[in-house]
Amino acid sequence: MIINIGIVAGEIWHYLDDHGKAKLSDLVMGLGKQQDIVLMSLGWLAREGHVLVEGKGDFEISLRDNKKADKQG
């Protein structure tokens, strides 16, 4: 399971890199993955500081701009 979470995390990163911001429902549909694995993978990416998750319900997800984050922190 952990390997699958990592693979989907990479797919999410590439999807967001190509599409910019995405709602959770669009991300799930665009990847063709089950929502539970997408959420676990997003948690991994969020914990590592790679994504921003905003809102409630149908969250909006985007890649963190690491250049800005490096300057601030």
C-alpha cells in the first residue's frame, strides 16, 4: 500500500504541475484513482510541504511555490 501511495503522490505532483490548481473531485477524476488513495497521497505531499490544500469539502489543491517558501522560511 505504501508504494501505491507514493506512486499516486508522484502522479498528483505531475497533474498539478501540468494543470495548476485543481479541486479534489477534478484531481480524482483526472487521475482515475479512488478518492481514498488520492487523499492519502495528498496527505503525504502536504506533510512533505509540496502542496497547499485550501477550503472545505471539495478542497482546492496546488503545488507550493518553493522559491517563495525558501525566501520566507
